[in-house]
Amino acid sequence: MEHMIPIMDTRFIVGIIGSIVLVVGVVTPVLRWKDLLFTIGNACMFTYALLGYLAGGPIFFLILQIFIALSTLCMLLHVPDKYDTTILALAGVGLTAWSLSLFEGYTTAIFVVGLVLLGIGFALQGGTFKREVALMVGSVVIAAFSYLVKDWIFTGLNVVFALGSLWNASRMTLRRAGV
């Protein structure tokens, strides 16, 4: 028993691994690898959020990861945007209502906005400008929430994720402009 890793150390390791995998997924140009990396990274981050909640942390990150898990399923099943947007909008309304029922101040509203944008971004068709913009803005909002609640893994992950999505969106814009 003395050789077991304490839950916070395990959580930290899982969070770092998930963050790295997700960041690699953002910058990977190959769509089939991108989707696989998002799936693995999101599974790690769900575990990180669950361990955090079980250790007494805020439930909001677990709510976020439930929504991201649904988004990931839509992505993996290649659900067309017109359907996954509806599915995620309904799930987003439900999870938003749950989040608001736990209202803990203005940070809850910040979280809800980021939750919806990030989840929709994950589900939109890969390799599109609108997906990158949704991921970028959602990541910025979740980074702000994470900073306010002092979760440095989610803060760092979402800052880097937003920068990666900005990079991808910029490349797409430059390609369209012929530069």
C-alpha cells in the first residue's frame, strides 16, 4: 500500500498526459490521427475531472467532460453537423440547466458559455474554419473559468488549445487568401 500513488498525484499525471495528447491532436494535420488523439485525450481529461470531483473539487469540470464525451462520440460516429449540432444543443441545454442549478456566482455563467462552444467545436466537421474558431473561443472561455477556480491543468491546456486552434484557423485563412 505504501507504494500507491496518492489520488492527487495520479490525477495530476492523468491530466498532464491528457493535456499533451489533446495539444498534439490540435496541431496534427492528419484528420484520422486528430480524431484518435482527441478521443484518447478526452478520455484522460474525463478521468482527471472525475478524480478531481471525487477528491472534493468542483463538479463543473466533470460536467464539461460529460459534454465533451458526447461531442467525441458524435465526432467518432461522423454524425453530420446538422444532427450533431441539434444533439449537442439539447445536451447543452440540459447540462447548462444543471450547471445553473449549482450556481456559484458569475464563474458559472463563464463556464456555461465555454462548455457549449467547446463541445460544439469538437463535434463540427474536422478541418473546417468554423470548428477551429469554436474550439478557440470555447478554450479561451474555459481557460478563464479554470484560472478563476485555480485549476492549472485545465488553464494551461485550454490556453495552449486556444493557441493551437488559432494557428489552424490562421493557416486556413492564409490558404484561402492564396498566401
